[in-house]
Amino acid sequence: MRVRKIIRTAPVDPVSVTIDNAFYDDLGDLWWDREGPMSPLHEMTPVRLVYFDQIFTRLWGTENRHWHRLIDVGCGGGILTEALASRGYQITGLDISEGALQAGKRHAAASALKVVYGRSSAYHLAIRTQCVDGLIASDLFEHLYDFPRAVSEMARVLKAGGVLAFDTVNRTWLSFLGGIWVAQKWLHLIPPHTHDWRMFITPEELKKVFSNSGLEVREIQGLSPAAHFLRLPYNLWKHRKFGPYKLSSDLRISYIGYAVKSGR
């Protein structure tokens, strides 16, 4: 059977890919198990937190965090959402999965953190137009069948000059090897059909889609395992983990960045 080529600047027919977004509903408190199926997210969260915090601080100032409205779209169980809330941000986590949201609510309550969670699709955000200062889209774009539509919706709710901070997976041979064959098929670090390589997004595709929605990409950096490439196979074999992540100039696996909505 011929594999259909997918262009991420256009909608994807769900029938043409093998990706399972439904398993997030059944994870429950496994969202917060650092040794469980969400362990890769826990490994990435520290560097994501520092990077996003630095971006917002650079643009808004440290003392103004609580004055700005921040939305985490596709927040899942709230791993990154809570991390940002602990830094003093006024943040709302939105996700389509009710099971994930309930896990986030339980953990936030147990941690005495003020986080608001709500059920909302990335394609139809339950938010008024131009009323949000900042959006987070972390580990989200590679799960969206209609990437341009979701970006357009995020741009709609952002104020002029608002910030969209993101990270996603690049579509390269290295991301296929590490993200699909090693993490998903060989070591089963993540559940089957979590990702489909064809759903990954190149930086060029992302910039084009963002530009079409009035979003100017200001920066992109690589998001890579911190371990030396000779040490990484040992970590995977011995600990079944990629280990901590770092910012780098290498965009071949994952990348992180931010964009600003045009206008005043």
C-alpha cells in the first residue's frame, strides 16, 4: 500500500495516519508518574520551563507576571502548566481530554497551586477574541490534524503583540530514528501510536503557517538530550530514558521557540 505524503501546511486526513490521541483520557494519575509513560515530558519540562519563563520575563518583566493572562493549550495533565504557575503566572490549562484535566485538577489541589483548568479544543478555544497575553503550545502541534486551523484560532485569541511560545518535533530522519523506532517501537518508552512521523512539522512549515495567521517567529532553538551522543545509548539501555534535555543549535529532533502577533 502506498504511504500518502503529508504536507503540514494543510489539513491532514485522520484516516491517512496512525496516531492515537485517545489514550490520554485513560492515563489518570500516571500523568504525574515520573517513571511512567509520561516520563519524557517530565524530562523535558525543566528546560521548557526555563526557556518560556525567560521569554515572558524578557517581554513583560519579572514583576508583571501575575498581571498577564497566560493559556496553556493542550495542557494534558498539567505538568508544564503547574510548573509555570509555581513561578507566579496567572495560567489556565485547556485540553480536550477530560481525563487529563481531572488528573491536573487533583494534582494542583494536592500541590496547593492556583491553576484553572477547562475543556476546550485547540480548534475552538472558549476564549474571547484578543484577550490573551500569552499562549503555550508545548508538545501539541504534532498531534493536530489541522495545524493551520489551530494556529489561526490561537492567533485569534491573542492580543496584538501577544506571545505564542511553542515546542514541537521536526520531521527528519533523526526524529524518525529516535522518536519513532527507539522511543515508540523498540524500547516502548511511550505508548504505541503516540506519534506518526508524518505528523511532525519542519521549522519552515511552522513559519509559513504562523505567518499566514499574522504571527512572526522571533526565535527557534533546538531541544536535544543533554547526554553526549556516545552516552545516550547507555542511558536508553540502562535506564530506559533519554535523560535531561538542553537548548542547542541542533533542530533535527525537537525545537522550541516563540512568535509575536503583529499589530499594536
